[in-house]
Amino acid sequence: MAKLDENYFKNDGMHATNIEDTLVKDEQILWRGKPKRSAYIWGQIFKMMPVALLWILIDGIFIGCMIGFNVFSQTPWYMVLFLCVFFVFHLTPVWIWIGNMVTASIQQKNMEYVFTNTRIIIKSGVIGIDLQNIYYADIESVNLKVGLSDKWFKVGDIYIRTKSNSKVLWDISDPYNITTKLQKIVNDIKSDVYFPNELRTKVNKGFATRYEVTENEKKESTKKEGK
């Protein structure tokens, strides 16, 4: 049994807030980027805007009607308090929309995406910093989505699906090129994991397979047509 290294997990007082601090030996960064600032901030504004505005309109009509008909002046104070608390909670989608707009700048500043030769590292957070890892061998698909607003800002969203969950790299500049390169990395890494170079044949006969009708099959077909 190997000897336990008691100092391996010892805290040296450093906190890994930079991606470089999380890299292991011989791990190399192939690409790094972050959401385009203007696209990300406007995206957060547009994302829930229709729902939030509709919510404000509906609640505003109710509140306006109650004020117009002097409902508050004719209602006991505890009912007025109840209605105020109700509308505060009922406007939750609006508060979420406002919160996303206020924190969008901080979110974009803290976000970073890194492709290394072994994994994808996603850095995010508003107050604290979260680091998430996606290993290439676990990736099932890499897809690109470019919406109408993305075309205006010349960005795209890269959707990465794994066996357990899915992640999105938001508002990436030069999205077509980055997606193509990432798909190639994933394909190469998975090929190395599941079929190492030492086990690969120089010629794969499977790709040279041809589907041709034999002479016997031709004769059988002629006989059937004659009948």
C-alpha cells in the first residue's frame, strides 16, 4: 500500500480565484475568452423584458383600479398590509429582471472560459467565484446557437452537453471558428481516450467498403423480373 502524503491537501493560504492557479502539471491553455460585454449586458436586459413588462402592466392595472376606487381608504389596515405584501411577492419576476440587469456587469467581469488540453474550465460568480470543469471525454455534443440579437453583436452561444448536465458559453465572439475548433478538440481527445494511437491500424478497411451487386444477385433479380 502506498504511503499517505499528509501534506498533499494542506492549505498553503492561497485561494484559486485565477484559472492559472487551478492548472495541473503539463496542462496547457489552448484558448481563453469571455462573453462580449455589450452583448451580455443587453442580453440580460432583453432576456426577461417581455415577461417583466407584462407583469408590471397587469399589476399596475390592478393597483391603479384599487387606488381609483378608493379601495385602500375603505379597507382595514391589515388588509392593506396584506395586499402590499402580496404585490411585493407577486412582482418577483420584475425583481429578478432588475437584479439581472444590475448584476450583469459584475457577472460579465467575473466570467471566463478556458479550453486546456484536458478540459474546459468555466469561471463565473457575482459575490463568490465558481469554477466548473468539463472533461472532453464526457462531452456528447457541441452546438452553436446564433439568435437575432447575437447577429447584431456578432456573437454566438455555444451549448455543451454532457451525460450529466449541459453548459452554455454565452456571447462568444468569432463563434463559428471557436465552435469548429472545440468540436475538433473533443473529437481528437475522445478518439485518444477510447482508441489510443498504439491500437489504431494504419488503414481502416471499413471506410473502403463498397456495396455492389454480385453476379449471382443479378441473375436472381433477372429471374424474378422474368416471372
